[in-house]
Amino acid sequence: MTTTKDRPPRYGGTLRLMGPGGVDHIDTASAYYATSAQILRALSRHLFAYPATDDLSSPEESFRPAPDLAAEVPTLDNGGISADRRTYTIRLRPGVLWDSAPPRPVTAHDVIRGIKRLPNPVNGAGALHYFTSTIEGMQEYCDAYRAAFADRPPTPAALAEFQDTHDIAGLRAADDLTLVFRLRAPANDFLNILATGFTAPAPAEVDAYEPDSLEFRRNLLSCAPYRLTHYAEHGEEIRMERNPVWRKETDPIRNQYVDGIEITVANLPVDEMERRMDAGEVDLAWSFTAVSWDRPKPGQDAAPRSYPGFALNPYLVFNLRSPNQGGATSNLKVRQAIAYAVDKVAIGEILDVLDAPNRPLHSVIPAGSVGHREFNPYPTPGDRGDPEKARRLLVEAGYGDGLTLVAAVRKIGIHVKVMESVAADLEKIGITLDWRTFSQAEYYGGALSNPEAGRAGAWDIAEPGFTPDWFGNNGRVVVQPLFQTNDAQGTTNYGGYSNPEVDAMIERALQEPDPDRAEELWHRIDERIMQDLPIVPILSFAAMTSRYYGKRVRNAVHVPQIEFFDITNIWLDSAA
């Protein structure tokens, strides 16, 4: 395999990506879908980041946050972490510039602006709980933000005015290049939180635009290796070029090998995508796997069989807010009937075309994440479903004459097939699915993460997926974003699940200093959530898989946290 130690014979060329992807958001305050992270790798920077590495013999290296905007990792020894482990002093790297006119430095104030934007009521952060549960005063700031716009329109000027006149108690700039965080309690995963895309700095120019609007996207400033030069109205075409003010000596994570990056959204079958890559028309298949490490094609690099963890992918989520059919999805017996009806093995067989390991999942925490243990509260023979038991539960729920649910479905072949399989299982027990189709971007960025759409009954059941934001010490990363109460715009608690007991259990687990005890608490939370059954877990799906790529691509190195190659580290071999 080509490694990052190699150097290209020459730089240049345009890297061409094509696939059914689409982004949920470009604004780092709200971007949370994997394909967005894959693109933002080239357009934004964070306080810390996960470096691209092809050394899968030491997977812990890909789990450990490395300094990005930060100049160093804070420790007790260097004074970056206080003796009580509640104060983090982050010193920023000098010389990082915005591509503004004229260029100007990225400062600690820009990072604070980025974090202050997270709870905005237009397009907020899906993992806001990471910050409210750790940073002193963040919850109070978010509550005040929401209250301020309960009865007035969130215009760009009004949002900026609120952010400029309200502070977060546990966040300040000691000077232009020094941030100080004060935590509610010690958090041994705080650097992982600071390595999420939500810690990207925001320049003052963002205040002129509605968060993540088309105008926002088309006027995006960059401090990363590339800058956005074209964004089609619906995101079907995206183009980037080299950022002329970026300098390698200020960025230990990324490179700037190619001249430009072009992305085209197209829903093509795998064999046609591979044909285009073989013909040199496309370099990377964006947003789907085309070949596995187990069965590499001739000339395709093969990596060792090593998986850092698994995603909860796919799962069925119920819109618990929906008024449809007398609030059918809020009826536990209806949800249990669906859990027993689904043939998980059949869905795994559909996803086998992606050549990535998968296995039936019976819990909300997937394999490879803290708190995962094998237990099965809704067993069926061979994980093939139990339609007779499912039918009895549906009758007990009061829907013996049948039930129609609105299904939110992505207009992508593999997801259509998965929902067709689910629909066939549910038809056997008397449930009909009325489909509403969405593009990939609309599905997450509009339908599922919009609580008002949920309350209006825009959907009852959907089939999303979720990859942990990090691996290793990651107890919070599935439970907190998906199941802690969060009814704000941009939420990833798509169905509106809210259980005060679960919320309290999460807080307790976050405060537990002993890793073994914390693992036990996360598992207990998993068990409690499965009693309520706000989702039906279907598969544990490998979070890091090999992908087939064009013959001129070199240095295609995976980053598990974004489920893709680091596009800034790729170069093109003109002789191939």
C-alpha cells in the first residue's frame, strides 16, 4: 500500500468524485453527516483532528486526537490541563490565515464564534449535548439562545447580536491565540469532543448570512488547503480550488497535492461507477463502497482486515411526535410488532453488495463502542423475523384492521432496496408503508432533523445510519446524540425520544471516573433504551471499509471517523 511517507512525482490535476452522496450541511455549526465531513476535511479545520494513517496494525493511532489548529496537546505537565482537570488551556498555532481580502489570522475569537453558533435556531448542531454536558455555562447559554428566539424571527443580524452580547461562562479567549475552557466536571474524552467538526472557527463574515443558507455556502471563507469556488443550488455540483493563503507548515494534518476537487452527485449502480473509474472518468466513488479488503480487484491496494469499530447502520427510527394514525408510532406495542417483523439477515444480504462486514444488531450501541454487549430483548428465529408474534402485538395495539405509516426513504438504490425489504416484512403483519422520497441531503438535513416536520406527521418511520464520532474511549458517542432529549432544529434524536430516567442515567455515566464502571452504566442505558424501543437496530456495519478507486489515484488513506479517504492527502499519477 502507498503510504504517506511517499511523495508524488508531481503535484496537480483535478480530483474527480462522483456518487449518490450529497451533504446535509456545509456550515460546520450543523454539518454532521459523513459525506459532509468528507468534504469539509478540505475546507475547514478544528482544534484537534484525526490524522490519516494506513498503519492499521496500530489502530489506536487513528483514535488519538492530534493538534490541528491547536499548537500542542494540553497536558498536566505543560500546564494545558489544571490540577483538578477542569480547566483546559488551548494555545493556537500561529500563521493560520483566512482567505479573506486581505488575508487575516485565525484567532481564538473565531473559535469562540464557531462554538457560540452551535445552538442557533435555524440550523443547529446535532451533537450539542457534547458541549452542554461538559463546558460550564454552555447549557445556560443554549437555553437563553432558544428563549430569545421563541417569538421573533432569527434574522442574521439578530443571531449575531445575541452571540455578540452573550457569553459562555466556561469559554474565553485569554489572548488572540489562547482559549480557556472551564468544565463542569473532569471529562477524559474532552479532546475527542474538541476534535469534532463543531469546533471549527467561524470568521466574522458568517454573521451576514442565514446559517447554512445557499448564500452562506457560496460565500464561505476557508483556512484549510482548499476553498469553495462553485456550489450548485441543490449541491449536485461542488468545486474546490487550492487556497492560496494556506501553508503546509501551519497544518500538520492535511496536504494540498491536487490543483482542484470536483464533486458530482449521481445515483449510479456500482458496476457503472467502477466502469467509469476504470475508464479514468472518475477518481473516487463518493458515498458508497465499491470493493472490500477481502476481495480486491486487480491493481487495487488491499489493506489488512482490521476494523476499528462498527456503525449502527442501518436502523429504523420511529417518529414519536407523529399524529398520524392516532399516534401509532407512540404506541409501544406497534414498535414492538415492527421489531419482531423485520428480517435483519435479509437486509444484511442486501448490504453485502457493499463488501463490508455486517451482522445483526440487537442493541443501540454497536460492536466496537463502549457499552456494547450481546443481548437480544426482541429475539426472532435466526434474526429472520417472527411475523406471527409481530401480528399478535399489532392486534393487541388496536390495529388489527391494518395500519399505514409514512416512510421517509432516500432516493438511493441500496436504501430503496432496504426499505423495500422492510415494507415486505411489515406487509405480512398488516402494515403498509406510504413512501416519501428524499435526496441524501434532504433526508438528514431537512426531514429527519426538523422537529416541526416530525410534529406535522411528515414521516413516521425512517432508515438512517449512525457512525460513532470517534472510537476508543467513546461511551457517549451513540447514546448522547441519538437518545438524550433534544428537540432543537438540527437534532440527531430524529424521533424526539425523551425519557428523564435515561437523561439522568446518561449524566451519571458521564460523571463516572472508573472506566469499567462507566462501561457498565452505558450498557444499562442501552438496556433501558431498548425497553422503550425508540429505534429498531438492524445491523452493526463496518465503519471503515476499503473503496475501489481510479487508476491514477495515489495515497488513498482512510480516516475512520469520516468513513472515507482524506481527499487532501491524495495525489494523481499522470502516467497511470
